[in-house]
Amino acid sequence: MVSAVILALVAIAFVMIVIEDIIHVNKAKTTLFFGTLCWILAFIFPMHGATSSEISEQLNHNLLEIATLWLFLMSTMTFVAYLNSKGFISQIVQRLLPSELSERRLMFIIAVFAFIFSSFADNVTATLVAIAVISSIKLEVKKRIQYATLIIFAVNSGGVSLITGDVTTLMFFLAGKVTIANLLLLILPALFAVAVLAILLSRKMKGRIVLEKSAKPIEKADVVIAVIFASTIGSTLLFNILFQIPPVRSLFVWFRCDVPLSSIPAAQENRCEHFKLYPGS
């Protein structure tokens, strides 16, 4: 009976997450409320003859998994939030793009950029940065939709190859279902799928685009932090493959040593202000 009630509560929580925009209740509040309620029921009505100490041990294990996930994401996204708030990422994109190019070539460049960037950043940030590049170009509505479709697909495809790019991938890794070496094998097939979609969407694109660039100086400190971030990701993956060091430990060591704590609140605040994300994201 208790199992049925808990499963029903889980189902209700999933439904409320899906209709978040309709009921205007943040999914974080929904999951916390129903998750806590399920654990309370598990303590009051123990299932399968479990004792309070056994349930407490399961709860502690669950909290450890959540804390590990949160700590890893906080460390990686602090780097990304800081660099994005300083305009470093957009400036790098503008400097890499030529002044004039074909619509088809831009399609492939945006696809590769979204794929690579989403491997290191969260999907929301990668999507918004890539969409911002397209929004600054004068294109037909139909073509913008095609670019946006490719960006969404490329962002989600890039996120599966590294644990830093997608929460679901990170959860699978932390649960011991896959290794980093297994995930790296997904890069080529995922990139191939993105290339196929780019070819299909760009078949009738024959126009040319002139980009209006507004180059701004990049501070040396931002370059240093970007190098530290890249080194952090690289060393985290390498240490795990060679020595099985948990990513959350090696990455947090870099985070504690290299990122100025005074920059964290400002970076997060600027990120929310520029992108206008919903509270709690």
C-alpha cells in the first residue's frame, strides 16, 4: 500500500514538472516537496520490514548522490557563468567567424560550435549563446527556425559525450552505469548525426551573410580563467580515466584554488540578468 502511494506521489510530481509553465510552480519546489513527503512516509510506514537505521542509511546515500551532483555542477557552471557574464564567449565567437560567409557554411559552423560548447557548459547556456549569434544576423523567419532547430539538436547531442555537458549524463556516470571512456566513444556518432541534420537543413540555402562585428578587448584575467577552466575539465577527465579519481574531487580542488570567490555571486547574478532565466535555474 505504501509503495503504491509513493509511486502515485512520484507520478504527480512528474506531471507537475511537465505543466510547470501552466501552474507556475518551479520544478525545484515540486521535487523537494514530494521527495521529502515520500521519505517521511518511508520512515512512518517502513517497507519490506526495514528498520529506521536502514532507512536512514538509504536517505544518507541519496543525499550524498544529490550533494555530489550539485557540487560538480556548481564548480563547472561557476566558470561558465563568469566567462559569459564578462562577454568572453561571445567575443571569441565573433573573432572566429569570418566577416562574410555563406548561409550553408554558417549552418555547419554553428552546429560544431553548439556541439563543442555544450560538452563543457549546460544546455541552457549553450543554446542561448548560439541563438544570440543567429539573432544578431538578418535572416528570414523560416531560416532562423532551421538554425534554431539545428542548435537544439547539436546542444543535446554534444551534452552526451562529456559528464560536464548534461545532467542526465552525469547522473548515469555517478551511478556507475557508464565510464568516461564509454562516453567519449559517443562523440563521433553524435557529431555524425549533427552533420547529417545540418546537411538536410542547408540543402536550399544559397545566400550569403555579412556579419557586423563589434570587437571588444578581452581582459588577460579572463583568458587565464578560460585556460584554467579548460585545464580543469581536461585534467578531471584524464585523472578519472587513468586513476579512477572521482571527477567531483579533482574538479573541486581546481575550483577552490583557481576561481576567485568574489567573482561567483556577480557572475551568477549577471547570468540570470542577461538571460532572464526563471528563478532557481
